[in-house]
Amino acid sequence: MERQDVIILGGGLVGLTLGIALARHGIMAAVIDPADPDRMLASGFDGRASAVASAPWRMLDAIGVGAHLQGRGCPIDAIRVQDGLSPESLMFEPSADDGALGHMFENRDLRIALDTTARAADGLTLLRPARPVDVRRDLDGVRVTLADGREVAGSLLIGAEGRQSPTREAAGITCARWSYDHVAMIASIAHEKPHGNVAYEIFYTAGPFAILPLVDDAEGRHRSALVWTVDKKHAPAMLGLPDRAYQAEAEKRMGGMLGAVSLISPRSSYPLGFHHAARITDTRLALVGDAAHGIHPIAGQGVNLGYRDVAALTEVLVEGMRLGLDPGDAQLLDRYQRWRSLDSFMVAASTDGLTRLFGIPGRTARTVRRIGLGAVQRLGPLKGRFMAEARGETGKLPRLLQGMAI
């Protein structure tokens, strides 16, 4: 039987980051994931892109992942928010001293960087592919039996399997959840005009239309990631459009701001929903990432919420173990629960509110929204608060999010 301090179920973007962060601070961890890592790193496995806010980016840099991402990410120097194609817009543009709001990475690049870092991390055991068939938790510890008969024991179990977390379900943790009856269509595009490192969030009543800047490719083409939200009932027809028609519709919704558009990746889609766990801890258990909360991608905060979980939980465990406490100690889990619950709920509630606000049809609602955008643009303190939230720099910041080791 293998003995670890922490057992992490789920080796995605959040679970693997947590394993690396713990190992960097001397905590022995095992990451168990049923997916074949070679398949997950293959071209075409995950065509999405993620916005990593500036605070989580400092954490990735501090734990050694950033070194494997140099030149791969496109800095987000500004975010432009507008209601439809109205000229009235809200521009989040930090000063040069503050640096970029975040970086856009293709998910495959993030996965490769995390995998490379994890394989070289002392104290991190990677069990992939490996399927847990029996998981037991009690006051004395945690034991996971794998399909091949191996057993792993530890003091704390982390559920990082994503939205449908079986660990959360087995613990009897209830979730508030609902569907938005929307589908997000994902694609990478090349466009005639440079994006200038600006991310665009254009709100239509059918859902937000996001254009997220990527680095130019080897051929010098200007590229962006497209996250196009449509009503669920219209999704099959939209996804079935020929490429030329799809590109024409995209150009129309962009108002021609980036010139001619061409698809450079396969199209994919996924349904949009909301869920928020009633609690994120149980006996010798903590939840992170989408296992704890799933939100609308309207503000690009999904993976960043997970990274904030990673930073807080790592700090709690490292400080607790230095005091001689067991990583599964109820006091430590209670501290993690209190630290993360309010922040994650506020972000989730804000994204849900924005989704509903911008989905209200009619001229009156549109006028109110545009007046509101103009007001925020003119009110410096309020605009600064929104930018701090986009950076992931609100509330009590864990040291990793400040770029410091614990």
C-alpha cells in the first residue's frame, strides 16, 4: 500500500495544479485520474482556451509551471464590454505599471505545461490512467482502492473530478444547480485585423459573444478564441451551418471589428449550467474547482475560481502541517471552508446576475444596460473594483496568488 499525505481524485487543470503546489511545499500527494495522459495531451482533445487572471498566473509561475508556458500565452491588456454593437462600451484598461489583466492560453498548452512540471516534481505520484473502485473515509484516514488492485492511503482526500464529481455525490453534499438552456459554441478563428491584446465581451439577448485574444500562429495569422453562446434550441442548426455561413454569422456579430474571419479549428459545444455546493468539506475531504462550483463562462472566471481554491487550500495545509497538524484535521478543513465559501459564492452570484441582466429583451432593458455601462466607465473606484475582480485580487489573497512561496 502506498502512503501519501493527500490523495487527489482528478488530474485536470485544477487537480494537477494542486498536486504540484503541494509537492513544491514538501507535502506528499498522489493524483489519480482515469484518463490516459497521452490522449489528454493529444492535438484535438481539448480545443478550448482559458483566461488565466493575473493573480493565478503569479501562482503558476511560483510553482514552476510558468517556465513551461513562456511565449505560449497572449496577454490580455484590456477587456471591452458592450451591449450588442452599441458604441457605448466599458473598457477595462489597467495602467502600464499594473501589467496585463491576465493571459489567454490554449488548454492544450496548459495541460502540457502542467504535465511536464508534474512529472518532474519530487513528492508527487501520478497514477494515470487509474480508476478508483472503492473510496473509504473515516476519522482515522482515507483509503482508495484502484481497479488494478493497488491501494493508496492518505490523511486527506481532494475531490477535483469536475462538475459531475462522484466524490461530492458520495459525501451527500447537496448542490444548488440549474441550466441556462444555453449552449456555448467553441472555435478558434483567424482574422484580418490584429486584436491588440484586447478581449471583447459582446452581450446579446441570446447570450454573450466573447472574442478572446490568442498569440499569432507560426504563419503570422492573427488568432482569437471564440465563445459564442446561443439558445439551446438553436444550437443544432448553428453547429450544422457550413463553415462559410458560420464565418459570415460570426463576422456579423463582431460588427466587422476584426475584418474577415476564417475558422482554423473544429467547432465544439457544451451546455451551460450553474451549480454551487452547499459545503466544500466533509470528514477528511475537501472539494476544489468545478467539483465545488460551476459558473457561466460570461466573465472567464471558471478555472480562476479553481486556482483560487488551490492557493487557499495549499496555504491552509502547509501552515497546518508545519504546526504538526494532520492534513485532514477538521480545524484546517474548517479554515478552508470559511476562506473560500464567501468568495466563490459572490463570484458565482455575480456571473449569474450578469447573465440574467443582459438576457432581458426589450428597448427599455437595453437602454438601462447601456446607461449602466457608461456610468461604470466614468466611476473610477467602481471600475477599479471590477478590474480587481477580473484579476482575482479581491479579498484575503493567499500568498501563492501574490507570487510568493508559503
